[in-house]
Amino acid sequence: MVQELSAGRPVKIVCFGDSITGVYYHSGGRRAWCDLLGLALERGYPGTRVEMINAGVSGNTTVAALKRMEKDVLGQNPQLVVVMFGMNDVAGISPEAFQTNLTEIVQRARGKGAEVVLMTPNSVGPDDARRPPWRVAQYAEIVRRVGREMDVPVADTHRAFEAIRTVDPRAWTRLMSDPIHPNLRGHRVLAEEVAATISGRRISLESLPALQPGWPAVLARLQAGQAVKVVAMKPVDGLIGPAIKSVFHGAAIEVTPWEVDQRSLSDLEKQARDIGWLKFREHPDSQPPDLVVIAVPAGALAATVDQFYRSYTWIMNWSLAVGKSTGKPGWDCLVVLPSVAQPAQDQGQQAAESLALDVVLGQDLPWLQRAPGDTRPAAELLAQKLNSLLRLKEN
């Protein structure tokens, strides 16, 4: 594989796995480690042509993987298959069956002439009874064993995540969307480990290019002359319509206000669950929004830093569409930090905003914050941001 990459020959890579591989809300709903791996290889081998195919499906075990492997993987004629299973096998497939199935996946890929890289499942938190950390570690060791016995390179993401947790448990938490799924920050770690396994050297993904366009769903509706349905936290609900119209004059905007006054972060998390993607999965005939604007107020706090992190993460998670791997239309999102509407903040509010920004940066969402010393009205700041999101300019 390195020879092809170094020579700049076209390379097709299929990433084969479950929801941690697929593109779902945990990493922002638009890209995942598969996409980031392609970016890393292009950075490491300038001029190379890499086609990345994401074959990740939520809930899959190695049993389900074998059933769809011909169509989703081998039928694509890849030169390389990167395989990441185990998280769902832990919950329902015996260790012996997992090893047998993983071995067969490798054999089938090699039988079609493809190289293989195996990935261990990332490490997990203690809050999922079906996937206790000790058992996930056991299945990671099975992946390593298959790698040794079949002479297959292994990207040991479990070990990489655990190395981070050993040094700084808080840093590990910052990689996670929930106890088992990494956020985009965690997906960078996954991609860097695979890129290092393929290339033999570290390729940094510390900086990522902004996704373009920033709001594909909203932009498509505006360009088609269709009304845009928005759910927006107060007080941004009164600003978002005029801001969009400042970019697309005459646009039809329908805004549903999201009441947030006097709510804790936990309250807002429950609200997000009630109005977010779960609602539309349970009621598929309901009309989803085209845009959700999250503007958690400065006074919405939690008892501890960890609770703040979890609740803020889930406000974002629930507010996103499930992800493009579902094949269903999604919607766009924007996070507006409190300083936009409330420039004057006390020390506690500044600390909360700093923590909120850290949580937001773990996702892959556009966000807006007032820069120090910027005294412009909130409406002007919002309009400028929307211009970048809707005019295909850099964020």
C-alpha cells in the first residue's frame, strides 16, 4: 500500500465497521475517521489519489458484517480494507465466534486481492453494562491475536485511548460523545492510529479543514426557493431569520422558538431529547427542521464539570440528525456561545463559556463566539457567520 501511495497511483480504501466507523451524530453527522484517514494519507503522501468508502453500519457485529461484506466491501474492489468491529460483538457474540468471524473477514478480503488493516475497538467508560471495560479489552486482545496469527497489521486504538486515559482521565473524556462512541476529537485519534499503521509514521490531524458548505441542507432549500424551518434557542430565535435573509434576500424562514430561560443544562438536555432526532425516528411522519440553533445561556450550569460536559454534549447530539450513514435527509446545526448575546460576563460565566467551547470543539459543528473586544451587535455577528456558511467561504 505504501508503494502505491508513494507513487501517487489511485488507491481505493473501504472502512468496514459499525457505528463508530459510520457517519453518525457522535462525530457531527457529516464525517468520521474514514474521511479523516483519507485526509491524513493525502497529507502524508502529497499528490496521491485516495478514494475512501465508508461501509460502517450502526449496530453491526461481525455476523452482520459477513452477510453484507460481498456487496458493501468486496464489490467495491478495494486495494485496502480497514476493519473495525468488536463493540457490538462484546454485547452479544462469544469471544470464540468473534475470532472466527474476524478471521473469515480477513480471508475473504485477501481472497479478492485486498490488503487488510485491523483496528481494535476503542476503550470505553464504565456506564454501559453490556460493554464493561474489561470485556472490551478482552475483544481488543482477540483482534491483536488475529493480527499476529494472520500477519495482519493492527491499529491498536484501544491501547491509544487507554494511554491517554492513564495520563489524564479528563483528556480521555474529551474524546468521547458517550461511554462507547468517540466524538470528532476521538475520531482524529482513530484516524491518526490507522494512518501510522499504514505509513509507519505519525501524520497529525490536529487541524482539520472546515466542511464546505457549512450548511448544506439550508443552502439547498434556499437555492431551490423553499421555506427553511428553524428551531432556535432564545434569544437567537429572533435574530436567525433576518440574518439568513441578509444573505438570501426574500427567503422564507419559519422559526420555532426553543425556550431556555431558567433551565439547567440537564433541563436543556431533556428538551433536546424531546425535540431532536429521537422524535423523528419514533414519529417518521413528523416534519424535521432544516436547521437547529443551539444557544445555551450563560446561566445554564451543572453541578460538576463532568456533568456539564455530558449534558452539553447530549444537547448537541440530540439536536443533530442521526447521520448520513442512515441514508435519510439530515438538517444543519449552529452553536452560538453566550458571549454573542451577552458580551459582559463575570468570571464564572467566562469559565462556563470556555468549557462550553471545549465541548463544542469535540464535535464537528459550526459555532459562533464573540471575539475579545468585538462590540458589534449580536445580529451583525450572526449575519457575518451565516454569510460564511451560506456563501461557501471559509468559517
